[in-house]
Amino acid sequence: MLSSSCLSLLELSSTDMLDFPPTPRTVPRVMTASGIFSDKDRDSEVSSSKCRGRKIIVANFLPLHAKKDPDSGKWNFSFDEDSLLLQLKDGFSPDVDVIYVGSLKVDVDIREQDEVSQKLLEEFNCAPTFIPSYLQKQFYHGFCKQHLWPLFHYMMPISPYHGSRFDRHLWQAYLSANKRFADKVMEVINLEEDYVWIHDYHLMVLPTFLRKRYSRIKLGFFLHSLFPSSEIYRTLPVRDEILRALLNADLIGFHTFDYARHFLSCCSRLLGLEYESKRGYLTLEYFGRTIYIKILPVGIHMGRLESALSQSQTSIKVKEIKENLKGKKLILGVDDMDIFKGIGLKLLAMEQLLNQHPDLRGNVVLVQILNPARSNGNDVQEAKRETYEITKRINKVFSCPGYEPVILIDHPIPPHEKIAYYVLAECCIVNALRDGMNLIPYEYIVCRQGTSKMDEVLEVSPNSPHTSTIVVSEFIGCSPSLSGAVRVNPWDFDAVADALYAAVTMPALEKQLRHEKHYRYVSSHDVAYWARSFLQDLERACREHYSKRCWGIGFGLGFRILSLSPSFRKLSIEHIGSAYRSASRRAIFLDYDGTVVSETSLVKSPSPEVISIINNLCMDSKNTVFIVSGRGKDSLGSWFNSCKNLGIAAEHGYYLRWNKDSDWEVSPLAENFCWKRIAEPVMKLYTEATDGSYIETKDSALVWHHQYADPYFGSCQAMELLDHLENVLANEPVVVKRGQQIVEVKPQGVTKGLVAERVLSTMINSNKAPDFVLCIGDDRSDEDMFESISSRSYSSSLASPPKIFACTVGQKPSKAKYYLDDTTDVLTLLQSLATTSTRKPRPCFETRVLFEDDV
């Protein structure tokens, strides 16, 4: 529930603490208020939706090679054909323009930047973001590589000698760099039509910078790294800022469900957001906006690999390596020189394999290709030293003339040579300890499938079946999609050795079936499929942009968009005040918990202020006030004992009294409570299993509370309990419902909606039909009241329908047409109405106050 300060006009119009500069281009929008767009804007969607906008791909680095000629001093640029950003264009229609925004891997003198920018935009559709070398060092090599990257790979700085402690100066550099990317995006974007797709953890706060510039920007984000579990992520000092920034995107993509689940768990534990599934899509509701979660691992570029397989230099290299192997089985590893790739553990597994199976000595070779390290820290040097030491030990023990069991290739090799090793490898092993998405197995599978030309080189029949075997760590992103691979725990090198033995001795038919299964998946889920699928979901996620009214709220990285239906608006005192003053007969229904008393308050009894406001309303002879609550009659009766004319409906209307002097009436709809003997043992079972939960026993209902339990576990248990109770009580006259951190069982027909209908009908039958109806509540059960007072059935006999104000507390989907932010707003509004009322006491039979609460 939002605080009133969050939505104050002061905050809506405030300047940003991050000091955003003006947008460098005119935004062609007509604004009628802060963040509220006129009807002209909604009409403009008709024309803008007819043309598909450009795709703006934003990443840390542009997909370019850059080199400066030392003689002429001119810059030479070319596309990096291996870049994923360039390859994903295959997923777009040929007529779609793609613009790339990112930095260069080289420093460009400030005097040359304008010329380079123009050249890249005109010739390559690239808009370079120039980041000074000092900022690049702090942003990329500092915050990204020293903080985010290790933490996302489950490496925590538990001591100064084991990782880098959080440095706020590096965080400021991260923000500054992201802001520069935002400036560049705003230079090239057509706000009405273009789609922005942001890539990876380097730019996780960019969505906030862009959303602040334009509330309806079409924005997607894909995380290529893994996302850690909430226990790890919550150690990050700027955890909330990054989460809220990501939630300013319309679509957030992950490689696997595990990564998405960790992200959603963080949103639940840190921000109190619960996800739900809508027709197969995972979604989060965030201040009225729906954020979609996409789960799809990236693929490879099939055409580029198949083209490389057909090159003559690849064929030559295949023949050369095949001749050198002399019939030996090749196990292949291809990894970056990185502490998380598990190279040392892989070598230990190879050593164990040769120890356990002497028959493989001289017959199996492990070729380990080491890609250049992306950093030069002490941990990388230590991993490299360990790799060489273990390799030296294995080769010393198991080598013989003409045979070396482990071959390290620790220098850059051309693509055709790497492909040649893929083609000949009997088994490929990816033993990473943690990895977001490793595409080595995919490349291996495609190369083992080969081409007709490669079949000739290998001297096999064109119709011969192809085979491949993969040993893959269960801790990398591609593992779930490779169902035919041998999955291993890389830390258990004994088990890895067993997996390698199973792979090299696997029957040919089994190898064939596993390979065919993998190839079908890899070939149908290539990079084009991935890009096309993501953009389709992004378009779907942005469809509702122009159907809601938007406000920008919050400071700095706490900025977010409040998005509401045009018919759903805040209930202002001025608006309701005029209707209240002109009314001759009024009906007022109020909820208790979460409406006049805060849900977070430790003191559940009403304050003197609440009692005073209620009494003032009740003293107006024009008012019939009722409180409808889920609480018990004893509590409510005791708390409001001084409110002489107040009507109370307790336990959702099971008990009802018209004023203090009248007797409690019991609903005739519930007479048999034998179902309690069935429901209570089930609830006790879940209470014992869920620390922090408890049971509330009412005369007419049983309520299971889990607000003090672990948020995720409590929610899961509530869903299980709901299903369990629905099954065991299927033949009983009860309903089982979930509320705000509760599961409740109550008799059928006992609802707050029926209370409202009864009160209004009684007023009409007594010739005191109301021409003003106000209902305020915050819970799901209050929706019944909103529906009841809005129904025309009770007012069909009236000369003119009453003015109805159904108001929910908090911004959320509701049957109410109005909202107030919190209990503070509710009491302010009621105090204003009470002040308007006359203060003359009236006979008790003329005053009826009903209080409504949902517990």
C-alpha cells in the first residue's frame, strides 16, 4: 500500500535527485498535467500502430571492430560478425530498421567524436556512446566486473582478500555511465514508434533513466548473465535500486526459469510483489503497470556455422587434426580463462578417468582450448597456474611416446580451427561452476551434424547417422535445454570422471538418438527465433500503453510510473464534498482494517481521532453509517461502544446490529457449523508446518494468517491450503477464499455485499432512499460491496439513481471507480465530510452507521 507522501503533488512535480538533463529532442506529446496525456495522444496511437517502429538495440559495446590507421590517422570500422547483437537481426523483418547504441572498445579523441558518430550512424546504423577512459575503468572494470559479475556468480566479498568490498564511488560511476547511454538513446529514438531492447547487467538501471524521460517508452531488457538466489542478491547494498530500475521495463527476459524465479523471489521478499501467470505468461503488477517475464535461452547463428563448415581451410584443418589423433578419441573443452569455468576440476576428472580406466590410456585425449581471459586479476592468474600444474602432472604420469593425454591450447586460434576440433570431438565437456548461458554445446552439436562436404572429408556416407555426446554442468543456463546430455555436479570430479567414461563408451545408437534430439532443438531455437520471440512479446507487453493514464512518481532511482485506468481516479475532497453537501439522505459503508486503521499498526483498536470522526458522521441526521468488518462482534462492539448511533456488521455480516441499543441479528444463511471439525485440523496441520502462521477462530469462520511467515513459503502454503480445503469441504455449505495474507473459510452467502444490499433495501422500504452512497474498503471481500452498491437492481424503483462513490484503498485492480492512497487519506476525507455535517444529535432510530472490514 502506498503512502500518501508518495503521491503528493510536490513529489510529482519535483526535480530529480539524479539531475537528469533536458531531453535532447522535442517530445511530440501534448501534456495536460504532470504525466497525464491528453486525448490527442490516445488518438495518435491509431496512426502510430500502423507502422512497426525501429528496433534500438542497446548494449555495453557496439558490434564493431575499430582500428585507427597509424599512417593516415583515419578510423576504420567493420562489423563483428561473431557478435550476438548483429546476428539477432535475422529475427526481424527485412524492412525493419535496427539502430545500435553502445560504446566502442577503443578510446576516441574528443575532437574526433562528432566525425566518428556521424560516420557510424550513416554507414553502420550505430550510435556510439563515448565514455571517458577513467569512467569506463570505474564503470566496467570496477562496478560491473568487481561487484555485479562476481556476486551474480555467487562469489561474495567475505574478506578484503576474497573479492572487492562495495565501493559507492564505483556505483556512482555505474549510474553516470548508464545515464550517458540514456542520453544517446534519446538522441536517436522516435518516441512514438521505436522499441528499445537493452542487453545485460551493465545497463540494469538504464530503464529508469529512459522511463523518466518518456513514460510510454517501449522498453525490453534481457539479462545474459545468471540471476542469483535472493539470499545472495540481498547482500548487494543497492539491491532495491536495481530491482526497481528493472521494473521500469515492460518485458524482462532470462535464459532459464531458475534465473527468473530468483528475480521474482527478490521482488517478493524486497518489494512485496507477487507474480502470477496470465495465459502462460509470468507477470508482475507494479503500480498499475504489468511487467511481463520472458524465459527463453538464446540460440546460435546456424548459417554462420554451416558456412564455416563448408570452407576449404576448415576441411584442411580437420584432416590435419584427424591424422594427428591417429584413431584416439577426442574429448574437447572450450572455455574462457576464468575462475568460474571449472577448468581445474575438469582436469582432475580427466586424471581420475585415466587412473580408474587404464584401458583408456593412450586412447583418449583431452584438448582444452583456453580463450583469452577477460580480466587479469589475481584470481585469474591463480586459476591459470593451477591449470598448468595439473596438466603437467597428468602428462608426466600418463604420457608415452606419441601420446600426451592433455593438450592445452593457450593462444587465440582462428574460428576454422576451433570448428575442426568440434567436428572430430567424440565428447564435449562444459564443466563451468556458474555460467549464465554457455553456447559451446550448441556449436558442438551443429558441427557434429556437419554438411555434405564435411561428410566427404571424414570419408563417411552422406546417409550415415551423426552422433555427439555432451557432459554438461547442471549449473549453467544451457543445461535445461540439453535433455540428452549427461549432467554433472562439477564439484564432484569423481562423478565427472564417471560421466566422461559413460560418454566415450556409449553405444553408437544411443549417441545418435541423443544427438538427433539436441539437433532438433538447437536448429529450431536459433538466435533468430530467440530475437523474434522476444520482440513479439515486447510488442504484446506494450499494447496497453495508451489505454491508461500515467503519472511519474518518486525521486532518483525510486522513480516509477503509476499507471491507472482512465475511469479509475483518486477521490478528491472537492469532488465528493459538493455531492455530500447537496444530498438529503446518505448511506456510508466503511471497512475497518486497512481502511480506518492501518494494517501495519500494532495497535488494532481505533484511535480517539477515528472515534471522533465516526461519531461526528453519525450525529448528522441525514447519514446512515454502517461499518462492515471481518472482525468479531465483541471486539467491534467494545471498540465503538461510545458511538451510539453506529451500525456494525461483524464477521462479514454474519452478525449485524443497527445501533448500540439494538440487539445483534444473526444471519439465517448459516446454521450448520459441522464443517469446522473438518477444516480446523487441516489448518492446524499447515500452522505446525509454517513458522509464523496462526489460526483465528470466529463464530462463523476460520481464518489462517501467514503475514508473519516467510513471504515466499507462506504464499506457497496458502495456495496449498486453499486447494486442500476446497477438496475436503467440497460438499459443505462454505466458501474458501484467499485474502491479504489469509485463507478464510466461511458460510456461503455471508458476504459484505449482502450487508450493503440489506441496508440499502431497508432504507428504500422506509421511504428514506439515499441519494448519496459512499463505500470505502481495501480488501478482496470489499469488492462485493462495491459491486452491490453499483448495482442498478436496488435503485430501479427510484426516481433518480443516487450518486455512488465506491473507493478502494491503494492503487490496484478493483471494481471501485475511485481510490485513496492509504488510511491517512481515508481519515482526512472522512474528517472533511464530518466537518460539513451538522452536529445536532439525532434519535438513534434515525442513524445507522455500518462499518466494513475484511480480515
